[in-house]
Amino acid sequence: MPTLLALVLGLWGLRRDGAVWHDEAVTIGLASRDLPDLWQTLGHVDAVHGLYYLLMHGLFGVFGTGMLVLRLPSVLAATAAAGGVAMIGLRLAGPRAGLCAGIVFVVLPGMQRYAQEGRSYALVCALVVRATYALVRAVERDRRRVWAAYTALLLTACWVHEFAILALAAHALVVPRAMRRTFVAAAVRVVVGLAALGLVSMRQSTQVGWLDATKPDEYAHFSLMAGVALGAV
């Protein structure tokens, strides 16, 4: 049910009368370039989104640059993320918890926004959710291939957007003590695998230098949400 609900809500009004906002226009502009031109551009700006642009470049090359092609990957990613949240709830607390978690996740305003946006965020979310599910399975079974799947999924999420590395901190809080050594080994592989992109993107930090500093009320809002989440755990 959560996956079906996510798909229906994601497709509902997806075209928005053909209107795109600035960042979606950037996706179209960069992903539509020839590969040599795109690669050269990523060496100077927006390397943090490079893997996403390459994915969209392939889709645009096959299907064109229409509105559905721009946004449908995000819809499908949000659908996969909803199913992943439901499966995590099922594994940890049973069918009812999984169903409720999946439905609540789908109707969150932030999720609804990014599920219909031609940017990388829904895809990052789906990969982090799937990595989290792989971690739950790895803790249950402690098999090498499951840990390898966790590492690969989270590293891919980080290559789509490097801020996904913050998921490691969240995962570290819940890994059982008996599994910490194995988890640390997986975390080191993710960090090492991300290092090259991190170095390149640090040299491009001036492109987001215009962003305002975080306001005190935003810190308060984050602290409140984090407190609620920790209380629920």
C-alpha cells in the first residue's frame, strides 16, 4: 500500500502545466550537454550532482527532455523509498508498524515535494533507505554479502549527493555493540570511496557561498525534530 500510494501521489499533477523551477532547468541544461562538455563542466561546478547528471544524460538521450522524463525518476525513487521504509518497519516492529511508517513517510510534505522534482534528492533518499534496510538485514544475519550490499548502496547514495554520508552517523547510533567492528570497516570503505568527490566539491564551494547562514529558529526546529525521533527510538 505505501508503494502504491507513493506512486499515485507522485504521478498526480506531475507536469504542473509544463513549469520548471531554476534547479530543474539546471538539470535539463547540464544533462543535455555532450558527455565531453558535461565532464569538463563538472570539473569546475556542480560535481556533487555529477552522477545524477550522467544518469539523466542517458535518459534524455533515449527518451528526450520532456517533463515526464525529468521528473519520473524522482517519482519512482520516492516509490522505492516508501517501500523500503515499510520493510524496515516490518522487520523491526511488525506489519502494522511497517504499514503506518510507510504511509506517514509518503504524506510528509518534504517527501511530496522532492518526489516530483527533477533533482537528485528523491534518489538519494531511496538509496539511503535501501542501505538502512540492508543494515537491518546485516545485523540480523551478519553475512559478508549483506554488508557488501550495505556498503555499495550507501556509497552510491554518497556519490549521488555527498551529504548522504551523514547517514553513517545515524546508523552508528543503532548498530549493536557486537557488530560495531564490522560496521566501522564498512563505514571506512564508504568514506574512502567518497574522498575523491569530497576533495573536488570542496574546491567548488564558492558556488553555494551566497546561501545565508542557518538561523537560530532553524537550529531549534531541527533539535525538536531530532528529540522527537530519539524519543521514539
